[in-house]
Amino acid sequence: EVQLVESGGGLVQPGGSLRLSCAASGFTLSSYWMSWVRQAPGKGLEWVANIKQDGSEKHFVDSVKGRFTISRDNAKNSLYLQMNSLRAEDTAVYYCVRDQGNPPIPFDHWGQGTLVIVSS
Amino acid sequence: QSVLTQSPSASGTPGQRVTISCSGSNSNIGSNYVYWYQQLPGTAPQLVIYTNNQRPSGVPDRFSGSKSGTSASLAISGLRSEDEADYYCATWDDSLSGWVFGGGTKLTVL
């Protein structure tokens, strides 16, 4: 059974940093792109970033470019999101999501999410 | 403002057929597959349609998807109370080099 378990969320002040982690199990992480998707309270889904199987290619939504970094450790079955210079508008539930692999079906498995609150 | 446009709400009575639309442009829907996700209250989204019109195993055949040009739609026939949820379309955008979601449609079963 595919499982994605996020951790690292919490309350942080504007301008602060936070590192989210995602523990993957039940599939071969190294065979899949992986993404982070967020959802602000009462709002819709917003894709944040993704990373290729070997970490050689990454993409980010414009609003987080230069502030967020995505990384992975396939040996540890883990995905990470380093968030710096956090703003109030980054407040959201952050989901770890399996992106494309074989077959290339994006976002077929989601974690339960971790809540990040940016507030003073 | 989402790159993909969805109506904020839709409704129907049990047994009816409802359609949810998603409008984009040549750089996203016009060039790539469309995916649909259902989000029940308080839960993570789950995939209901992939590559425009395919259903994952476990998704009832009451759910169907289609795409034409720069628009796509999700149809739910034989509406049931458990279909009440938020529905999101998504696709890759070649110009943005990223995934884009619609703003979501809240489906109410009357």
C-alpha cells in the first residue's frame, strides 16, 4: 500500500523558515517524480513544486521561486521542502503527492497533509 | 485567479447527471492531458479521471471525462449523496513549466 506521511508543519513567524518532510512507502520512490501541493484555508489547490526521479530537474510555481527548495533522498525514501522567507500567504496545508512515473499518472496518491501557519 | 477556469458551484438531485467544466488555453489543456480530482470534506484529494477520460480502478463508471480543444469536462451520472465534494481539474502548462489547477467546483447534491 502506497503511503505518504508529511511532517514538519507548524507555526512560524513571517520571514522565518520551515522544512517539511515526507516519508514514502509502498512503492519505489526513485521511479517517480514527486510534488508538493498546498491548499490555503478554505481555498483551492495550488501546485508548489516538483522534482524529477534523480533530482536533476525541478520546477516551482512563480510565487515561491527563490524562497522554496525541493529535494529528495531516494535511499531514505524521503521528500523535502525547505521554505524560507515565509509570508502570511504561504499559510496552507501542504500535501506530499506522487507525481508521474510508470504509468505517467500524476497525483495518484496524496499524503494527509501538514499545516503551516505563518503569523506573528 | 486560477489559470484554469471552473464554475464555483454545481448542483443536482439524486439520480441526475451533472457536468463540471474546465476552461484553459493552448499552453495547458490544448497541449496536455487533463486530470480530475475529488476532495471530500476534510480529506485529501483523490484522482477520479486521468489522461482526459480514464478512470482509476475503484472509481465508479458513473464518472466520465472528456476534452475538446482548450476545454475539458467531468460528468457524473446517477448522482449520489456521497458525490458531494469539491472537484478540481489539473494539467501541465507548457508556458509556466508547472502544473496548474482549476479553482475548484463545489458540487451539492440537493
